[in-house]
Amino acid sequence: KYKVKYENTAIPIKIANEFVGLGGEGESFEIVNIDRVDNREKFLCRLPKEQRTNGTDSHMKQSIPSNAGNSTDRELIESAIEAITASFSRETCVFEIGLNGGYWTFGFCFGDKIIQFHEDIMHFLETKEHKPESPNYIFALGRFKGVPRTKVKLQNQASKLENDLNPEDFLIQEDIVDQLSDSGSAIQFSSQKFVQHTLGNGGICDLTQEPRTVDVVYKCDLKNTRGIQILEVQEYKTCRYQLVINVPKLCNIKEFRPNNIEDKVIDITCKSIDTESTEVANGISRDDFDSFKELTNENNLFLADSKYKINIADYHLTPCGYGFYIAQSQQASSIPAWSDKTLLVYNGEYESATDILRHAGGMFQKVLERKIFSPVFVGQNTISALSWSDSFIVWYELFDFYGNFIYYVRVLRDGGDQAKQLELQVIDPNSMIDQDGDKVEMPEFEAPNKQWNFEKFYRPSEEEK
């Protein structure tokens, strides 16, 4: 099994083609297209011997539908329905916030519906109650049979319904399930049966003008210690979803338990290509691939190159609301400043820098004194949060949830201002033009205490406050 690592380099396109053309035995090279917000970016990937990609960045799962018509599968489905029915209440829903970066909260309301909505994360942290925000709307991804199309609520609305599950609506499928071992050096995989139940009659999709549909996958996850839990949600086609939910009672049926096998994980390194360069090389060898190092910004070490791409899995994400996350690297970087740098990740919808500005303003207002770090240490290892009495200019590189660098966010605060106001700029990294059309010059950074985000920072003493 393979784990892909992206590096931000600038391999000239003609040299990349030379790598691809290398013959003989050993490692091979291929150019892979990665979809970005506004274009397709090319990467040169070094592959282990006799491995090939299909030219796109994808993770393939094999899914083998079983024949639901034979007696064995019919008996399995009936046993599974019995376990599923015994696992859920028609009075409550199962919610999951952390999936897909937490941008959506998903709810499974047995006998009723599957829903998604934007979570007011700060409200939830304070009250433990779910509440939709931005927009204040709940999307129905699918409904159980017999459920009327009434107004969608956060509660399970099926307590008085008598819509028992029909075995004819279920399929037994078999999947190749894989995941990294705890050490990250091996992968465990197995062929595992699960039960699939397709629910239609969801909310009308704006893009297709058809009702949303969701495939609910009930499975046994032996490693899960939380009990019943939504494990994964994917939109595999426009307004068609797959929701995977752990049902521990299915583990009591031997056919639904996985048989784990361990295999070694092999890293695949992909380096970005400069498609505009005309540079050529007189002869190239496989070892030359390692000579192309990650880029630093020649003008200023503290700001990312406009083509910079990160691996989201290498970062610890802290939700801040409005679709934003504070991202801190869990990996050592070849660029020293980046090991301790704070980034922002955005998993929301936007059409322009103005959309980002509006949402970012709300986010910073909510979490400034709670989650946004200052460069001031309290003791040896604890960093204090920013305060409204601080004066600062702080920059963040903003990435989307695919790891693409999309904007700089510059935040300015005058701590002497009694009003809790911030000045924000959202800046295009290619043109250095902000949301108002103004040109922004690349600054010098004071970076106090090696906190590389800070252009300037001042905290008044107690006497000055």
C-alpha cells in the first residue's frame, strides 16, 4: 500500500518529461494532474518498481456487490436488520461533528432521516447542544421509507411512525477495507462484508433539481471504542452520498467481522512541476530527483509561495467556527520557520476574497482571546492567547481543505482602541491585491519569540493598560 507525500518544488516540465522517459529497471516516474481551485497543477511522482498511476490523485476502493437473491444473503440481511433495529432509538439521533474537517455536522436519525448542517461550533462547545448557522438550514440527505416530507428538524421525528425496515431494500456488499497501523509503517486490510441501505426522498438538490439520495452503510468496526458512530460521509456524485456508521451489534455476526492482514506502507513522493520553465538537462538519473528541494520564498521566508500545497493530514486542526480551522504542523519541515508556524484552513464555500473576509471577520471576533495565540510565553512552554489590548499585525496563509494555498489573511489590531474591532485584508498571493483592489507590499517580519506569523506585536504592561 502507498502513502503519497507532496513537496513544493519547481521541476522544469522538460526535465520532468526526461524523468518519465527513463528506461531500465528500478523506480519509475509519472506526471500526475491534481485539481486545484482554478486550474490543474502537475506533479512528478516517483513510483516503486512496477507501479503505475492512472494520472489522477485518487484512492480506489474495490466494492463487490453480493447476490442478494440467494438464501445465505437473505438470512444475513434479516440478522443484520435485527441487530440494527436493536441498536437505535426512534427518539434520538446520532451526530458527528469532526468529519470532513468539521465543516458539516451529520446526523443519523433511525427510522426518520439523514441530515447535514453547518454547526455553530462555539454554541455547541458552550452548551453541548446542536445548532445550525450560516445558513440556519438543515439539509435532508435522505429519508426512510414512509417518512413524510415535513419540515426537517434536528430531532428524530419518527417516534410515532410504523415504517419497519424491509429486507428487500438492503444489499450485502464486500469491501477492501484498509487503514494505517499505529506506527504508520504498515497497513491493515481485509475483505469485509457490510450492509447497505439506500435512502431517497431527500431535499431537492440545487444542481440536479432531483431529491438527494444517501447510501447508508452499516458495518462492524472492531477498533472503534465509541460504540455507535458515524465513521465517514462522502459525496461520491452530485447530491448522492455514502454514510458509513459503526454498529457494534453487527460484530456479533461472524460474517460482518473483518479478518485483518498487515502489509508494508511505501511512501510515494510527488514534486510540483514548473510548466512555464524552458530549462533542459543534459542527461538525468533517478538520483537527481532528490536534488529538487522544497521552495522558499526568496523575498521573505515567512510567506508561502503562491503554488504552495500542504498535506492536511500532517496538521493538527482546531475548529474555530465559520468553516475555519487553525492548523499546526505535526511534521518537521525543511524550512525551519514552518515547523512552528500557524496556518488557517477553510472548508467553506466562497466565490471571492470578499466572502472569505466576511466569514473570517466573524471567526476572529469569536475566538481571538480563546484560540488565537500571541507570541508571549507564560512559563517555558505555554503560549498565551491574543488579547484585545494587544497591538499587532499578524499574517496567516489560508489553505482550502485539499491543501491548496488560496489567500493571505492579514489581521491588524490597535490595542488602544476601546472598541473590539479588527482590520482584515484577504490578499491574492499571485497579484498581492486585496479584496478592495489595493496593492499590498511584502513586509518584513519581527517574528517575536520565533512566532513567524507576526509582522508586529506589542503588549502593554499593567501600568499602561
